[in-house]
Amino acid sequence: MVVNHSVFTHLDERLQDLWLSELQRITQPGAILLLTVEGTGSWNRICDAVASGGEDMSAWRTELESHGIVFIRDDVLIGSTHPDFYHSTYHAPWYVYEHWTRFFDIVAHLPDGSITQDLVVLRRRPDGAPPPSPIGRRHTAPTLPPRAARRALVESVLASGRRLTDRWSHRAAGPHASVRELDMLRAGLYEQGNRISVLAAELRAEIQSLRNGDSE
Ligand SMILES: C[S@@+](CC[C@H](N)C(=O)[O-])C[C@H]1O[C@@H](n2cnc3c(N)ncnc32)[C@H](O)[C@@H]1O
């Protein structure tokens, strides 16, 4: 069994992935891990505290909602005795389910289950066992951007999708693509997929509102 509290709450995604893969290496199939993250409860508490100081967390919120994880480098630990890589990280529960299942099975996710942090209970899979099918992401109801802004967004998503696809075919065809490069491309494609899903939801909502006859 591996137990830690308040460690993944301070590392960026790259260091977290290194640790998750190290924990995978040193544990036996069936091993249980208890790890904590700053989840929804912590996020709401920090947002309330920051808002009462007159600061705005909306940019971080947008990033947390779209990426599922934020690493806040510009935090109260700046200038402290901690090393430079050590700051404040928040996780959306869906991110933990989608991303950490690449390393372990998730047995339980307990909001505020470890003092003020979410407790994530994981189990090491037998070697070679496939991860469970990912659970789909739920999108909140979209707000429609103006038509011109949406057209620009569609163009940028398409252009970026084309670039990623070109790079993907180029690298995948080449003999020397590194795992890291392919993984970055995969993350980029995944991100584009998310943006396209959001656009599709917006267009569906607009079509519905046109059908209802309540639009220009
Ligand atoms: C907030 S403390 C938590 C300490 C203790 N587990 C607790 O709950 O009181 C964060 C811990 O993360 C550890 N840590 C910081 N950077 C790390 C890294 N890159 N890899 C592993 N552990 C790290 C620190 O040594 C520190 O013990």
C-alpha cells in the first residue's frame, strides 16, 4: 500500500505523471494507493478566499474546466523556502478519472475525504491488463458567442486540427518518433476534440433556438 497526503497537490502535470509511472513500477498488481488532490471543495474554498481579497480567478477556472488540472505557479509559495517546482495544483474529479486510469484503476474518489483534500483510492492493475473504457465528459450548457467570433473559432480549430493531423501522420510514419512527442500530439488532438465537442454543443443549441423561432 502506498499512502500520501498533499503531495500531488503541489506538483505540475509532468512531475505527477513521472510519479504515477514510478508508483506503477514499484507496486505489485493489486496494490492499493491512497493519494490526495485538491478537488472541487478546495477549489471553491480558494476561489471564495481570493474573491474576498478582490482578485479574479476566472481565467484559472476556465483552464480548470477545460484541462481538468491547473498548476498555479503564482501562488503564496512564491518567495518561500520551497523549491521552484513546488506550487499549488487543483484537479477536477473527471480529470483524475480520465488521466490517472492510464496508470491505475480507480476504486473510489472521496470528496474532502482526507482533511480538506479529495482522497483517491487506486489499485494497481495486473501487468498488461487494459485500462477501463473512459467515461465521457459532460458539457455544461453553452453560451453562444457572436456569429463572427464563432466563425473565427471554427477556422482556428480546423487549422489547428489540420496542423496536428499533418504532424501526427508525419511523426507516426517516421521511425524515430519519441513517446513524449507522440504523447504531446495525442494531448493536442484530445484538446482539439474537446473544443470541437463544445462547438458542436453550441451549434446544436443554436439550431434548437432557431427551430423555436426565438432568434434573429
Ligand atoms: C504539504 S507537504 C505534505 C506532507 C505530509 N504528507 C502531510 O500531509 O503533512 C508536501 C510534501 O510533498 C513533498 N514533495 C515536494 N515535491 C516533491 C516531489 N517532486 N516529489 C515527491 N515529493 C515531493 C514534500 O517533501 C512534502 O513532504
